[in-house]
Amino acid sequence: MQASSRLLSRRQLLQAGGIGALAMAAPGMVAANLDAKRGLRGEAAERSCIFILLCGGPSHLDTWDLKPNAPKEIRGPYKPIATTVPGMRVSELHARLPALAKHLTLIRSMTHVGNISNHFDAMHHLLSGQAGAPADSPYLGSIVSRLKPSERNIANYVWLIRCVGDPVFCAPNIGSGGHLGAQYQPLFVGNANNHPALPTFRPPEELQPAFSSERLEVRRRLLNSLNTTRGGDDARSTRDWENLQQRALALANGQGRNVFDVTREPTKVRDRYGMHALGQNLLLARRLVEAGVNFVTVNGWTGSAPGKTGGGPPASSWDMHGSEMGMGNAFGNGSYGMGWCLPCLDQGLAALIEDLRDRGLLERTLIVCMGEFGRTPRINQPDRMPGRQHWPNCWTAILAGGGTRGGGVIGETDRIGAFVKDRPVRVQDLGATIYHSLGIAPETRLGRDGFTRPVSTGTPLLELF
């Protein structure tokens, strides 16, 4: 019998396993080996990124680029405090990040090219990693999924909490792979009523068991018997088919659900991240990269403040306009208040850095934390319930891990935080820096009709590494 007649087609393999091709094409397929005592045993990806998108755009002047000498109507109510890095100062609302400053790089000179002051376009350009991004541009996670596919039974690209509600907060291509196609779209996990801080949290429907364990075992034995007929020159093809088989069986068996089961974590670990939507999503992000996911986007939604209502859709915690848009005091403790949101971020981000460091994963996991733009220097309605408006001219991004050296500040804004004074960093430069950390050359070309567009036209910040 010739080798070609001994090889199963892809369709035959899937049919033999009782799994349709549609299931195999489900975006973000996840499967990981777990052990009840040791937790995750799957190897982490060689390089990965956790991108914490603070949807709505936090005020740089009240978080990481304070201007204590500016006039009262500009500087806001918070004082800067020292960190363990001389000269790096952050808001007094931070309790834990200052002690981890040696791991952090603050890029205080982020800037959009052009006056992009709406969420929709600002997110599109930021997540595309390029200024003037075409409408069909894939986002960073999709490009990483295309160029650095996971070799394990795992998703390449996961998005934790998809934005819902008002579409102005949703970048247009978050639910697609842009011109790369649907196979590079993310797996979306969670919403306002289904996130890992809730006891009722459930993983995506794609990860629910397709068959009973008994029926699946019959298919497994059938596939194993078919595998024993192969040999000789087709050994490499055999390995490829067995790989595909294992991915299909793992998906059908719902093993990937375990990766999303944060209740497997010790209570003290969960408490360290914070029992709020952002903290538990950051814990879930750690579990995902530990299991081999290459790119995780975490929506920076903090959920509603305790005892408060009006937390908004899971996309807009940081859109702190104040009473001008009915959001309450931007400097208060409500769901749209810096007094609630920034401590949540401080707690979760600090726990994530410590956890990755302690597990030996920080060096190969790049953390990016930022909004799509900053906020106006001048405070609106300071005598009522104050807030700040959108400001694309300058804002701050935080980077940690992923081969960066940490402990420094890039760029500077003017005395009132209105414009970049030194070392402007465009979104394409940030994109190129992310690709560099992940081992992707920014000049790599992709396109609808072959390799026609560079993944980035920016310049990576090589001094960070």
C-alpha cells in the first residue's frame, strides 16, 4: 500500500473523531494539562504579552505624570509620591506599585498623530499599532497570532471582557482578524454579568464539552487504532495529524475550561489580585499566558464600586468626564472615580507583576498598561463634580517585563501636561516595541494579497531592553 493511501485526510480525521471542521476553526481554542495539586502544568509561550487596555482613557495628570506646581485648576487633588526608583513619582493613590518601580518603565510622551479625540478611532490606531490605520487593519493580537502561532494546544489570542453597550467604546476590529481573516480573531471571555470575580463565572461556550466522556473515549480508541497503521516515510505527517487529533479531542472534551477556573487558585492569591472584575481578569490573564497563550488583552473595567450603581458598560471605567456627562466626581470613590479605579488597578497590576516574577515568567511576558489617550489639563466644572475631557496630545503608558530593563522614564511633557516636551512616542513606535519584545521584526510584511504591508512603520524603543 502506498503512503498516500495510508494517510487520512483532515476531514476524515475530524469525522472519525466525531468533531466537525467548524469546531476546529473555533477562534482561541484552548486546552491545557492540569493537575489538582500542582495547578497548571502546560508550558508558557516563549514570549507573550498582556495588554491592559484602560478603556476610556485615564488622566495622566492624576496617575503617572502629576504636575504639583501647576495651578489648582490643572494639577488636581492628588500629590505625587516617591517610588523605589529615584525621580520616578506616581499618584499617592498607588499603594503597591511604588515598591515595584524597578520593573516599570513609564512612557510619559505617548502622542497621537493628528487630533484623534474619539474613543473609536483612538483605539483603532492604538490597537493596530499604527497611525492612520486602514479600516481593515488587524490588531496587535491578531498579528502576533498570525506570526507567532502557539505550538501547544492553546489559544493564540484571548480578550477578557468584550466591550458592550455604547459602541463608541469599541474599536471596530476587536471582533475580527481584520484583513488576516476570522481565524485570527480573539476568543472573547466574559461580560458585565459573567466575569471571574463572580461565583457564577462560566468559560466561553466553545469550551463546553461536546460529548460525554464515554463517547469521546470510543473516538479516541478509534483514532489510536488508525494511527498504528502509519509508518515509514510519512512519520512527520503522522505527527502533524496526531497533533491535530489531540487538539480536536481536547476541545471536544472541554479541557480548556480548567484554564479559566480561577477557583483553583488559593484564596490568598485571589485576594492579592483583588476580588473585583479587573483584579480577577488579571489573574486569569496570568493563568492564560502560563498555559501558553501568546497575547491577552484585558479590558481595564473595574466593575461598579461597592455600594454604587452606574458603573457603566465594561469598557469605560476610565472615561471620567465628571458631572458634565452624569458620571459623578472624577476624583471621588464612585464607579467613575479615581478613588475607586486607580487602587483597583494598583492592586491587580502589582499582583500580576509579583506573580509573574515569582513564577519566572516576567522576563518573557511583556505587560503593557495604558488607555487610548489622556485627559485635558484643565479640570471641567471644578466647583461641582469635576472631570476631564479627552486629550490625544499626550498621555502615559506603563511597560514591565518582556525583556525590558525597567526602572526608568521615557519622555517628558510640559509644565501643565498639555504637550510632549521631549521624546515623543507615537502609537506605531509602541507597536514596534511590542513586536520587538515578542521577537517579531517590525518590517515583517503582511497583507490581504500576500506579504504587502509592514506590521509596523514605527521605531522600537530599543533603549528599554
